[in-house]
Amino acid sequence: MYKYPFIMGILLWGASCAPKASSDASAGGEVRLVTLDPGHFHAALVQKTSYPQVNNEVYVYAPEGEDVAEYLKKIEAYNTRAESPTQWDEKVYTGTDYEEKMLREKKGNVVVLAGNNGKKTDYIHHAVSAGLHVLADKPMAIHTAGFEQLKKCFEIAAGNNVLLYDIMTERFEITTLLQRAFSQLPAVYGEQLPGTPDDPAVTKESVHHFFKTVSGAPLIRPAWFFDTEQQGEGIVDVTTHLVDLVQWACFPEQVLRYETDIELLDANRWTTALSPAQFREVTGLDSYPNYLRKDVRNDTLHVYANGDITYTVKGIHAKVSVIWNYTYPQGGGDTHYSVMKGSKAHLIIEQGREQNYRPTLSIRMLPGPDAEAYEKDLATALADVGKQYPGIGLRRLEDNLWQVVVPEHYHNGHEAHFGQVTENFLSFLKDGALPAWEAPNMLAKYYVTTHALELAKKKVP
């Protein structure tokens, strides 16, 4: 059901008159960005880098307010920085009919979405129906109804020959890349263990923080970010990355079907509490908006930001979990922990205080193989992996434990990964298609997150 009859008219027009991708952004054509309702700082991070095939004019359509003001402030900082400044020319429209105007004018051919997740699936539906490519921040759906709509979006995108893609930055973190690479080498990893619900074969945990710095400045979050009806619960938000990494690492470039390859076993959710002072610090607001009052008890805001999911993918038991704290300890930041369990070794990523909050990959040999023979196999494997990632090394910490030594230049940081994702997307546009496994695996991913939320909600709080 469309909220505005006018939008429905635009979509019907777009379905019949929209230019095909083959004559526009794909096949090497110029890319023209449209930023729609940028309520999350990730919208700006897509533009932290310039791209040769992307026109510097960016058309912005958004409701007037702090969200678009914060986005434009970040773009201005990128344009005026001393080192490698960008040259974005933002053309901004902030009327109440911002989406209808965007669909009518079609000033660009790629819509960038990063903002209110309660609106996002509708935005995607409207954009692909109008024949526009979409590069969307996660999550693209935050409940099962959104998942059903997203399925239709992929069908419409295929029919209109446009690409729909989500921004999976964690695929570009170097220790994650190396964990995946070593897991594909039987001499080091052995065979992938199936695991059990109590002892999963793959575990991924992510700790995030409401108050932090982005591009060197304190991050101001919109108040709606704390409303799970608009932002989505943690179990359908950050876990999108974790579920994606399970699929991407364990089944590289393989098509996964949620109908047959996924089985949900368990899911849980719980809240993070924010005091009025903390809410004021992170939003700049002196009081809670009315839409948050449902989550306020004794003047403290309780946000369902945390959750975990236990499930199987093609018989491999996995568990993902996300935790949101208010802020991180001095010198810290968002952290990631991951274990992949093979028959010969465990591949472990840690990012805590002992690692100086820098993600670190280690390889722990399991009992059985001869340590000296295994180390020779490990050296051979390192040479193979080093062809793709020159300069990496190994440091033996214990008889059965090695740390993968990663040169500093590979640690380019989370913000840089947005440029890498965008470059990937631009290459897909040039090819005129996503890799065959990407669309079905996106659906498998959002099936896991949205249906896990439904499962968790059935439990007594």
C-alpha cells in the first residue's frame, strides 16, 4: 500500500518509461548520484572518496532538518580538507515532497540510501520501480513484512535492469579477508566443522557504541535512531554484517537459498539503557520525543539494541551477536570478535584491550597434527595468501598458536571501506550485473535477521 497516490502514479510512469541500465550507468556510462533522505553518517562516507566515473554534481532530496544538515556538514569537510579534497557539488532540495520530486526529476541514475530504516524498504521499492539503481546502507529490511517487500524489490530491479546492492563494509577489513583466505586452505584449516547449537562452528560478535567520533568529530545521532520502529532493533541492524560474513566466508561465491539452506534455531533480544544526560550528549536534545516515550521507564530510555541468533547454513552451525554500549573506553572503539572452526585449526579474530583495539588474526592448531610439520604447511599457505596480500607474516606465540602479522597500510579503517564498497558497486554497474550469488545471498541474509527478530519477540521479555 503506497502512502501517497502521487507516488503510485510516478511508479507506474517509471515502470514504462525508465531508461534501462545498459544505456546509462552500466557499460561504462557516467554515474550521477542522488542522495535520498541522508539520516545516517554512512551516506556521507560514500562520498569521502572521489570516483573517476562519478559526476561531482550530487542531487540531494530530503526533509528539512538536522539530518540533512549533518550530512552536508560532512561533505563540506571532505571538500575543504587539506589532503586529497573532494569536489562534490551538492544540489539540495528540502521540500516536503522531496521523494516525489526525486522520482519525477530523475537527476541521477544511482540512489544512495542511508538513514531511517523504517522508510528504507519503501524508498528502495519506489527507486527500483522508477528504473534507478540503488546503493543502500544496511539494513534494507527490519521486519518480516519488509523482507517480503524486499523480495519484490529484487524482482522489480531485475525486470527494470537496475542493480540493488547493500553496503557490506566488513568484507574489506583485512583480518576478515585473511580469515576467509586461510579457511579455504585445507592444509591449514582442514575441513569446516559442522558444530552444534551449544558449540557453533562459526561465531561472530560485534560491540558498538552510541557515542563516538566520525571523521574526527563527535557523532550527533538523530533521536529516531533510538526508536526501534524507525531504526530497527539491533538483531536486524548490525547483525546484517555478521550474517553476511558467515555466508561470505563459509560459502564464497556460492548461491544460498533461504528456503532450503537456512534453519533458525534460537534468537534473543535485550535492551541498553541511556540516561537523560547520555541521550542529551549524543543527540543534542534536552528531552525525549513523544515517539520514544513508550521505551522510557523512570526517566531512562531502554533501547532493544542487543541480540543474538543461532542458526544453520547448509548444516553449519553459526551464532552471531551484537551489543551496544553507550561509549567505548579510552583508546577503544567498536570491536569485532570471530572464530571459524576447522578440523585442523581455529581462525580467531580479536579486537580487545590486549590487541590495543586493533583487529588481530591468530591461528590455533588443534591437537593431532605434528606442530613442526603443521608449521611448514602454514608457511606454504602463507606464501599462497601472500600473493594476494603481499607483506603479511606469521609470529609464533605458543607451540600451537600463531599470530598473522599484517603491515600497517592494510589497516585503513572502517571509514575507508565505504569507498571500497562503492568502487565494487561501480564495477558491477560497468559490467551491467551483480555476481550471480549476490542477490539470492542478500535475501538469505535478510531472511535470517528479520525472522530471527520474530522468533525472539515470541519469548517472554
